[in-house]
Amino acid sequence: SMAEKGNYRHFMAKEIHEQPEVLGHTFGHYLDLAQESLRFGAAEGIDFANATRMTIAACGTAYYAGLVARYWFERVAGLPIDIDVASEFRYREAPLTPGQPALFVSQSGETADTLASLRYCRAGGQKIASIVNVASSTIARESDVVLPTLAGPEIGVASTKAFTCQLAVLAALAVHAAHARGRLSEDEVREHVGILAEAPGYVADALRLEAGIERVARDLSHASNALYLGRGTNLPLALEGALKLKEISYIHAEGYAAGELKHGPIALIDEDMPVIVIAPHDAVFEKVASNIQEVAARGGRIILITDERGAEEVGTQSAETIVMPTVPPMIAPIAYAVPLQLLSYHAAVFAGTDVDQPRNLAKSVTVE
Ligand code: G6P
């Protein structure tokens, strides 16, 4: 109904714009800002100090949140991560070490394959943790440790605020794990908490770019294919950006590791191929910059999502540049999710699709 959507045309738009608020709630649940410390009472059930490996399984957008988190857990906490889509993981017959943690990420907490993966790890004697948006869900009930996202009900089929809230919990959990594993001192934890707490503000800044992104989306809505490229944590974002676009605009889109461009997708590049490159000026920027040159040299139409420094360095190569604020690397994936959401939302509105109820898709996939 109109009332529930407030002044927004679609639930998806409302949910995109709710993100600073619900991220604030979610971080508020896990961060003690006065003490500049973490509040991981529930997660004390996970023995990160002695963990040698953690399994993560999920589906769809929640899986991409897990892929981002792999970089955080491995880099910040030094914890090796085995991650797979739940529909593969559950049948893979992966050998499990009893006592080790397994983490399941799910907005609904009801996804059949994710639940089956959880039960597989349970049967293998693992410690089960879940990040869910629905606290009363089956996945929550069957977990030893439940870490809620406080995104509130998500109505739009394409996940937006649940995704960034999953990233929020995963980032805070990775810092907690890093501290438990002796990888971060008390001082460093305080520093990280300060950085995490800034994420809602950067998301609000990114939302202010909407008018410009809408203009870019008008062109994109005429494309029949699109390629999303990124490296590091921007690779899962590229995958998520492509998923968002195909889900609601029905434009065929692929997310690819920028470094894999030469191994196939470069053959697709011509004037008709929009290439969305997610490239903040981070540790892998120079590598992405050379991939941008490769695309530009073949006439590809580049939509660059970067910050001021990145725009200065490669902005001449792109047809369109979306200039984000300079975001600390740890929380960049949370902020950079926003332009990707807005791009697909507006492309779908221009295309005239049913944004909140895209054809053939369900909000929660409870059948196999
Ligand atoms: C469906 C939804 C997606 C969601 C996925 C996993 O495909 O349309 O938005 O990411 O299921 O759902 P879950 O509830 O487990 O996060």
C-alpha cells in the first residue's frame, strides 16, 4: 500500500533510502560507541581463538555478503574461509572438522538450501552461527549463535538493506574474531570500531548521488548486456551489482574478476557493451586501472564508480563517472553497494518492469 511505502514509488526505493538508519541500528547492536568496543555477547559461543577454518554458506545476495566477508576474515582475522553457494555446499560432501565454526547468512532464515547446509554442518559436529534478518526463522532456531541484522522487514524481492546490514554484522564479527585471535590490539579494535561506526554516514553521502546515477541508468536501461568488474572486495560487489541489474531490469549482466577479463569476457567488449567498473582508489587500484585501459582501448563504454583520486587517475577513460566520497577500505563495500542498487533500481524504472515483484523470482526460496 502507499502508506507503507511512504513517499516512495517502490518498496525497493524506500529500503535503499532506509539504509543509513537500519545500518545505524545494526551497528548499534554490535558496537558500544561510548566504550569504543564490540558487544559480541552471543558470539562468545564461537571459539574464534582456536578456530582453524570457518565454513560460510548462503544463497543469492547473502552469498555475496559472505564473499565480501571472506576478505575480512582472512585479511583482518587471519582465519581461512571455505565459502560456497548453499545449493553446492550441501551436496559437495565437504569433509568437516567437528568443533569448527560454520556461518550461514540469510535474510529470511528460511532458504531451503541454506538450511540443509546448516544441518549438514550440524551433523558434522560443527558450531552453528547464523546471520538472519528474521529472528523467529528456522535457521535462527537451529543455530547455536544467532546474530541478527536489524534491517527491519524487507519487502522488495531484490535485497538491498538486508545486504548492507549483513555486511555490517560480518565486518563487526571479523573485527571481533581478529581480536580473539590476537590479530588486533585493544587500541586497534577501538580504531576499527570508530571506522565501522562511520559507515551509515558514508551510505547517506552515497545516497546523495542519486540524481546523477539516475541519469547514468537511463542509458543503461537500453542495453541488452552489461559487464561488472572489480577486484578484491569489489569483486563480490560486481557480482551483486550484476545480480541486482538482471533481477529487476532483466538486462543480462555478468560480474567478473577484473583480472579475468583477458581470459574471456574481453571478447565481448564493443561500443554496445556497458562496463561498470567498481574501483575505489584502494590497494588494487593500479591493477584495475590497467583493466580499464584494456576496455577503453576496445571501445567499451565504461561506467566508473570510484572516488576523487580514482577519477583523477582514470576518469578520462570512462563515459560516465560516479564519484563517491573517499571511504575507509574496511567499510567501502557497504558504501559502494549503494550506487549499484540505485543504478539497477533506476534502470528498472526506466525499463518499466515490476521493480518490487520481478517476474519468476520469489523473496524466499523455501523449495529446493
Ligand atoms: C532469493 C531472493 C534473494 C535472496 C536469496 C537468498 O533469491 O530473491 O534476494 O538473496 O533468495 O535469500 P535469504 O533469505 O536466504 O537471504
